[in-house]
Amino acid sequence: MIERKNDVGKVLVFGKNGQVGSQILYLLSAQGVCCQGADIEDIDLTDIDKIREFILSANSNWVINCAAHTAVDRAQSEEQLSHALNVAAPEAMANACAELGCGFIHYSTDYVFDGTSSKPYAEDDSVNPQSVYGKTKYAGERAVLSGLPSAIIFRTAWVYSKDGSNFVNTMLRLARERSEISVVDDQTGSPTLADDLARVTVNIIHKISTGDFEHQGGVFHVTGKGEITWFEFCKAIMRISNIDDVNIVPISTADYPTPAPRPGYSVLSNQKLTDVYAEEMPQWQDSLARCLSG
């Protein structure tokens, strides 16, 4: 664990129970940083007045929003809730941070792209979200930056961790229950370990707070390095976990229809992150091995 002095002041994290939020709080606490977490049991994020009051009363130097409506398929039929959590809530947070004069970090998604590219997406590539989830997350980006241009938005993808509900744990559970698992092999992306995403986030607020790096707002892509299909990712999970008695069958997206369309190719380039903040994410293979060996 890197030892740091408390140079960032106080940090408020929304989504404290999630994969990324919980890890951010763990890192900050271990470094002696004063931090506070909030989740559904602490605040109703559909009430923008309460959001403002909560942030102002917390009087933090940084606010990090890891909360969102991330149930991609449910969002198709829960458009109002998706808008409330993915657009109105982060907009209210950004406005409150502008009023308070504190830093704000917000997370977005690869679903802002339509997945028709054949090369990694850069931050300034044209967006074309195809699902309610993707559309509301992109609208949330615009609302945040409109209210607070200095806000930092991290687009990420395929997030997993040792705990919680995610692809890795789902595949491991299915391997215990079945002799055969069918996995989509025509969707390509970059698996991202929540621990790595949290580490980069914490490093950047330290770099900005100490003045070592100039605070530059806007959108940044933060994902594991490399690319792979879900099918190959599943095979890697089984190989590292020494599970060899399950047959992994590749299928097409058409064979596994879902209410919300998925981008066929959603690899994101992290070059801007390195250029601006000198941060690099590990190769997805290394991160997966680290996650499964813990």
C-alpha cells in the first residue's frame, strides 16, 4: 500500500456499496484520507434537492460519483428511473460542487458508442448510444460538464471485482452449476478490474491536490489494456481458476438476444489518461490473474 499524507482534504463517495466506490473508500481510508460514503440507505438520489443539501453539508474537497442505474436491460423499460439516476442526479451533484467549489469525478460508459468501430475509441470520437442506458449516461456527461466544466468524467467498461455481481463471478457460479456454458463471441471490449479503476482515481486526486499535475476536466477513458471477446474472457477465467471440466461454447449476439443492444466493439483508448495525468492501467490478463489469486 502506498503511504500518502492527507493532501486531498475530505472526499465524499456516492455508491459506497458498489465495486468501484467501495474500493475507493478502502484506498482512501488506508491512506489516512478523511472520507465519507453514501448509498441508497443514506440518500434518495432521485431527489435533487436532497443531493444538494447532502453535498453542501458534507463540505468535502472532492465528490466522486460511482452511483448509477447500471441494469442495462432493465433500463429499457425504466427510462424515467434511468434518467433520474444517470442524468438528473449527476447534474445536481455537479451543480452543488460548483456552488461549493470542490472537485467532482463522475463515471460513464463505453455504451455511449455504437460499437461499429474497428479501432479503439478516443474521447473525441463521435458518440451514438443505442440503448436507454447509453443515452442517459451520455446525457449525464453533458449535464455534468455543462454545470461544472472542471469535472472529470471517466468512461470505463466491463468492470468486475472479486466480490459483487459481475461477469467473472457469474461465470464462476455457472461453472459450479453446469457442465456447459454458452458465451457471446462477437462482442469485443476491455475487462476492467474495479481495484485498478479505483487506484487511478485516487492517484489523480492526489496529483491534482498536491499541484503536481494541472487539473484538467473533461472526459477520459479508463479501462484495462488490451481487448478480448466475452467468450475468450470466460475461457481465461476458467484457465486461471483451474476449471477444466466445463465446456465453453461460443455463440453470436443473435443467439442471445437482450432487451438492450450491446456494442459489438467497445475498446477504449487510454492514451489521453497517460498524456494528461501520467496514469496507466494494467493489461487485463494481469489484473484478472491478480483478482482470482486473492
